[in-house]
Amino acid sequence: MLKTKRDLGFSGNDFSRVLAALRASVDPAKVTREFAAQHPCDAGFARRLVDTASARLWLNDGAPAADVLTMLEVRYRFELSPGRARAYAAEILWTAQRAIDGGIPHSIPPSKETRYAAA
């Protein structure tokens, strides 16, 4: 049987509120705690929402992707192992970049693809 999509209880309005709070320099941990308190069964999603919003803001402000990755890793350096923190940060960065790019994967133009193809 197919599973129905679970309603996470968050909306685009919630994302806008998170972005507004982060732009107003509210501590990301505080924003995460507030959203986790509103939706206790989705505390992990609240964390991902705040981290993705943070990454989008940093990228939109012109921060290099490597710096965004490092900032996300440092945010969880005491909660996760180094490998897990790196993997989590990479996933959040990828999600933020796809949202900024409109979800369209970048591809090599066909003319360059054939020129650089190995024989």
C-alpha cells in the first residue's frame, strides 16, 4: 500500500518567519527551539528548516559554498561526530543551493560534452 505524505505542520509562512528572524540576527538555536516547541514531533525538521534558511541567507549574501559548509559543521561540532556533522552540513548546503538555483541541475552543454568525452 502506498503511504500518504505526512503533513509536517510547516508552511511557506513558517519559512518566511524563520528567514525574518535570522535576518534580524536572532540566534539560530533560539529560533530552532521555538519551532521545535510549536511542533514537538518534528523537532528534527525544525532544525533542518533553520539550517537551510541560514545557508540560503549566507549564499545569497555571497558567502562561498565552502564557508557555508564550514559554518554548518561548526554549528553541530559538539552534537554530532565530525563525519556526521560534515555529511549533515553537505546535505543542507545541497538543499539550499538547489532552492536558490530553482531545483534545476546544472549540466554540461552538449557541444562541450562531446568535446571532452573520453574515447
